[in-house]
Amino acid sequence: IGGDTRVIRVMPNTPALVLEGASALSHSPSCTAEDIRTATEIFSSVGRCISVEEKLMNAITALSGSGPAFCFLFVEALADGGVRAGLPRGLALELAAATLKGAAAMVLKTGRHPGDLKDMVASPGGTTIEGISVLESKGLRSAVMDAVFAAYRKAERIVS
């Protein structure tokens, strides 16, 4: 746009629809403190809102913009596993979604590293560590990292 145009770029995400959004905003140097305060107030009304440097926005698009779809896929997979184990579909879906929400809340509210929280659940020789072993052998961690990075690369191509 150029010049002294006041621009605020915001990456909200779909959980804003249920007041659980994660939005990030960056602003041009010409924006006033009031501009930034107003934008932050708008997006804080539908969840979290953080201010970041513009150079981080494509990575944020990949992580928190695309991330809900990755989480929905994970919730669906958890529920499918529950159905495979004999749970009714509705119950499996409710428990899977509530489990993901609760786990996310633990990360945000405790400030503890997710690995520490995982270790609180995974007892030696137990069911959890058995499941984690399967997820690791199937490459869940690297698949998720690659998905976020692929979304980032796409955002870089779109913006460039």
C-alpha cells in the first residue's frame, strides 16, 4: 500500500466462532497506539490475541490458522479409535473433543512443557506409553511438524 498507510494484519482462527480463538496481529509503523489497542480489543473479544512482528505472520498462519483443521483431524482420529474399541460414535466424539480441550487447557494454565504433562499420564509399562510408542513409530510428531511447515511454505508463496 505504501506511504504512511496504517495497516494491521490479523490472523484469527475458526475457534473464534466459539470465543476460543487464537489471533495474532502485526502492524505497520504508522499505526497509532489507539489503532493497535482497538484491534487487540476486537480480537480479544473472541479469544486470545497477541501482537507479533510482521515477519512471524506466515508461520502463525500455518500454526494457528491451519492448526484447527489439524486438531479436528486428530479429534476425529481419537473418536474413530474409541469406536474401534467399542464406544458409540457420539460418546467417542464427545470424549475425544473434551480430552483435547482439557489437555490444551493444562498446557495453557500450568505453563508446563507438554512433555512433562505427557509424562504425568504415561506410567511405566502402562496403556498410555504403549499408545505413545505406536504414535511415535507411525511418525505422528514428524507428520504434524511437516504439516505445519508445508502450510508455512504455502503462506510464504501466497504472500510473496
